[in-house]
Amino acid sequence: MGILEDKKRARIFYRYFSKIYDYINPIFYSDKMRKTVVDMADIDAESLVLEVGCGTGFTTEEIVRRIGEERVVAVDITPEQMMKARAKMGGVNYFLGDAENLPFKDNSFDAAISAGSIEYWPNPQRGIEEMARVTKSGGKVVILAPRKPDNFAVRKFAESIMLFPSTQQCVYWFMKAGLEDIRFVETGPYRFWSKLVVIISGTVP
């Protein structure tokens, strides 16, 4: 288990990292990637969307652009991160919560999105199953997960901190959660960088 896959340690880390997160995040997660994540959720102006692991609200902003603040429900385990997001978009419905135990009834949302959070989940299979549980039949579950860095030294350090699931592993988790019509895109923030993430979507049957 990576250091930040322990929920208590992750909360402590992000309590302080939230102060600089908005300056570092765009290096690895571009506007184009964010748009692709939300595109793959197939939402429209009438959709009610859950974001799991909203952090300081980077992906939340793109969802809000499309459907407005009042139709977005955002969950995060770290209060300091959520306070940053709330300062930007106060009309979003925020909940302090755990991705692996979502505090919502079955079939509550038209889509569920999580970008840059799964790498901190001790049990990713459980988190994906929870997202599928709270999503209505025909709705999309979308995950953005990081790829392993190419550089050996950087990769070994990164693996000691967090999870780096392969594309095949993500597809397996989606299939095991009962999701159908599974699609994925492997991409990176800029054309000259290697593929750094996989964005994967599946439909709730």
C-alpha cells in the first residue's frame, strides 16, 4: 500500500498540500484532459452529477460550466480541499465523505465522475462499485487514473506514495463492477509528454 492510500495519512497530507495544489495540478492535468473526462460522462443540462474526490474543484469547474452549480454533488475526504472548492463554487452541494462508502441512496445520479482520486483509494474496486451503485441505469461512471511514470527512479518513488493501476486493471475493475460499454482514452497534458493518465468510462446496466 502506498503512503497516501492510508486515509488518515492522505487527509493530513492534503491539509497542507491544498495550499499549493492549484498551482501544481495544471502541470499534470490540462484543460483538454478535464474536458475529455466530462465529455465521457455524456451529461446534459438536466443531469444530476456526482463528483467523487473533488479536491479543490478543478474538474468541478468543468462540470459546473455544463450543468450549473446546483446540479453538482461533490464529495471529498479532506475538509481543507473542499473549502478551496467551496470558495470558487459556493452553490455546489458538498459532502465530506469516503469514496468507498458513499453517503447516497442507490440510483441517485445520472453520472458519477472521479478524476485524480482513485490512486488514493485502499480498495479501488469498492470505490467503483459504490459509484456504480449510486448511478442510475444508463448513466456513466468515469474515472481518471494516473499511469506509472516512465523514469525508473521517479516511478519507484511515486509507487511508494500512491497506486498506479494499468489500463487493463481499470477495465477489469469496471467489468467486475458490472459496468458495460467500457471505453478508455490514454492521454497526457501536452503533446510532447508521454501518456500519463487513462480516462475510462462505463455504463450502468
